[in-house]
Amino acid sequence: EVKKYFEFGSEMDFIANKRWLIQANYTYSKSEVNVGSGDTVITQNSLGVAQPASFYVVDGSRLQGQSEHVANLQLGWEDDTARSQATLIANFVSERTSARGRPGEPDLIQEPGVQLDFVFRKDFDYAGREYGVAVELRNLLGEEFLEYQELGNRVVINGYELGTRGSVSLTAPLWSCRKMGRPAPSGAGLFRAGCVEILSGTGWVVITSSRRRHEGVKPEPGRLS
């Protein structure tokens, strides 16, 4: 796996304010199933009677769902000034066994191919609150689902278009919180900055996001905004 960030000096804000990312990884896997002459299996259709495993699994075939080659490439940028980020993601998965064939038939093979996705996210403030918007585009290359068997020639068992999908989402906080950092009474600890939410007239809950409340200090009543 390789991951690298880049920054370019430029008079153009679009380039200068961004941190560019390139990330890639590759996995090679080799597997096979060993089936001996005396190996047996009991299936749902065998009514409890053991049958030769070679009826269902070919000796030396790869594990079900295992692809030899899996690769991923990501290109993107992050902009702290604009509070945004964008990523172009390409995934490649080589052919794999999707299901075992019926007795005497070869396994079903699937070719996932290459899937190209794009994700954009941006945070912004409105009316004193922080929001986030995200745009996701999936399968930009229009890769199809294809599942087949090799029975002398290729026989397509299941094939259909996955289509290109898009979504837009908006996130918003359920509540906002008031920052606190007041000095503690003499002889007591210090209450570090946190978030206060009133649950009842006398009750209180402190949400500190990993900060601690020292004993002897109770936060001032706050209110939801």
C-alpha cells in the first residue's frame, strides 16, 4: 500500500489551499481446495446421506469468493480553508467463483471488473450551526453484473446492468453545546471545556468528547440552543 500527500505552491487559490492525495494498494491471493477420493459431504438435498465431495467441489479449484487480484486507487484533495474534500476511487477485482456448480457442472464465475466512484463533501455554517453536504456518484463506468459457466462455451447465468447511482445528503447536529471553561471554586478542581445539555430542571449531563470533569466541580446550568 502506498499513500502520499502533496502540496503545490500556486497563485491560484484552488490549487494553493489544497492538500492533494494519492493512495494505492494491491493484493494478490492464491487459494485452492483439496478434495480427496474419500471426502464426503452432506447437503440439504441428500436427506442426511453422505455423498462424495467431488460431486460438488472440483479438486484444485479456488476458494469460493476469492479473487486473485484486488487493486484500489484513490485520487483526491482536502481543503481546510473551504472545509471540503473530494475523492475519485477506482476499484478492480478479478474474476472469482461466486457459487459452486451442480454435480458434474463447473462453478459459476463472476467478473466484478472496475468500479469508479466519486465522493465530494463540504461543511458550512448556517444560522449559527454547522452542516455538511455530500455528493456521491457510484459506478461511473456503468460496469455490469455478469455471472457465467464454462460449458464448452460461455453460458451467461445471470447478467444485468447495475447502472450509475447518485445521492446527495445533508447532515446537521441534533443539538449544539455551550463551551465552558470557568475557574473552579477555591480548593476544588477545574472543569475543562465541554458541552452541557439540560435534561430536566435539576439534572445535567456533561458531554466532554474525551475531556474529564474533575471532582468537586459541577457545571453551570446550560440550555439547548
